[in-house]
Amino acid sequence: MKQFFKVLIKLIIVLFVGVLAFFFWASSPTLDKSSYAQLSKNKYAVSIDNDSIYSIVTYNIGYLSGMTNNRAVSKPKELFDKNLEKVLTEIKKVNPDIIAFQEIDYDASRSYNIDQEEEILKLGYPYSAKGINWDENYLPFPYWPPNMHFGKVISGQSIISKYPLKDYERIVLERVSNNPFYREAFYLDRLLQIVKVVIEGKEIVVLNVHLEAFDKETRIKQLEKVVRIFKHYAETNPTILLGDFNSDPTYEDAAIKKIFDLPNIGNAAYSESSYDLTFDSEKPYERLDYIFYTKNTIRYEKGSVLKSFGQASDHLPVEMQFKLK
């Protein structure tokens, strides 16, 4: 019996050490953190014909997983190929000058290691601001069954443009304070991207955000910081704040209303009495995605929720067409 317990204890120790080693390896980054914010100019030719009316889109692209996003279901490569083709086709039709993405994969096992930003840049977007917010050797989610785990993930947010970008900044927003250690080790950073787009000799500040989805208190704190930064830039520049705010106006004490109440701010494709929903893309029941702008420096032409993108993501994009004053 004594021998049995000795063997059992040794097995437990080996198992514990193995789990601990896996935990530290899996939660370790694969990249140098200096590469988490990249401002780039590429070789892709651009075609511009907008008659001084510009278009900007925000799109939580959901790493092109459609309605399977975060679900423990089979995600064959054909699904991602089909959704990428759909997105490329629709972007060509809309032909926006600037696109802000959330949940876009650069090199992830879950999306077959396709650089999704690069594929979209090929449509004719020479400028990009990449913000990596998820860099894990192995992401054990969804938790069960293990064959559905995401595996290696390099993902984040991106702003791409037909016009030059400058002065790029990647800001990590406040994290959820009460996350258990094992969740915290694998949890993504919530980002605010800030970049200036040079159009007509003017510098338009674009702020791309993806706020906390699951903890309201954290989301409110994040938004308060974002609003402070927005107000700072709005004093001197035409400024656009857009992204996935994870807040619907009908929520109790909805965080998004902190932006609605700001003076001199417009809200594209939205009015209190009439607005389309953006989540989910199959049967929309919430408005989580927005484009806000400074009314004294930007003239709103029109905007819409782009329903034609279908279920390439679990979100629908929002577009705004505008002129500079």
C-alpha cells in the first residue's frame, strides 16, 4: 500500500508540473511586444474617386467566423474562405476610404493562419495601422471539447485607409479587475487605436475602439477614458470615434449614452426614434456598433448599417459618408 501511495504522489506531482508548464507556455506571447502597434505603407495601388465625399466603415469582422463566433462548433476552412470572399465582394461595392476593424486575425489557428488584414489591403488600401490585442501560443477556448480550442491566436484591431496615416497610438484600456488568474492570463487587451488620416491637407483623427463585453463596470470606466481622449482631439481636429462599444441604448444605465449626451457630436445611421441593429447578423436584436463625429468640422451626408455583408461576421458593419467643413 505504501508503494502505491508513493507512485500516486509522484504521478500527481508530474501531472501538476505538466499542467503548470502548459499554462505558462500557452499563455506566453509569440511576438515581441514592440510589434503590437504597426503603422505601415504597402505596395497596393489605390484608386480614389469620391468627389470630396468620403466614406468610413466600422466592422467587427469576428475573424470571419460568422455565426460560429466563440461557439464550440466545427469551423471548416471553407467557412472562412466563403466569408472572406463575401467581405471582399461587399467592400468593393461600398468602396470605403477608411475601414476600422475589430476582431481581425493576423495569424491564428482558429482561422487557418490567414492574415485577414493583408487580404483586404489587396483591394487597394496602401496604409494600415495594426493593433494586436491577443497574442497566445495556445488559447484553450471554447473550453470543451478540446478539439474546438482556438489554439495559437494573433488577433486585434486594424484601421486601413486609401489616404496617408500618421501619429499612430495603441492604448490598452482598463482590464477587468476581478478576473480569476487563469482567465486573466488568456484574456485579450481591450484597445483604443488613435491615428490621423491626412485628407485635403487636414488631419482627421480616427479613434477605433472595442470595449469590454462581459463586465459593465469595466466597460463604463473604459468609455470614460475614451470620451476624455475624444474630447481632447475634438478641440483641434475633425474627429471620428467608432467601433464595437458592446452597449445597446436599451440597456439599463447604458454606457453608450455617455456619448449620446456630449455636445456637438453626431451619430451616423442613428436617431432615437429609428435605427438599425448590428448584432447578431442573423437575427439582429442589439445596436453595439457606432460611428460618432464632430458636427462642427464634419458634415454628415448619409449613413447605414450594411446588411448586405450578411453573416460573414456575427456583427454587421456601419458606414458613414461625410464631407469636411
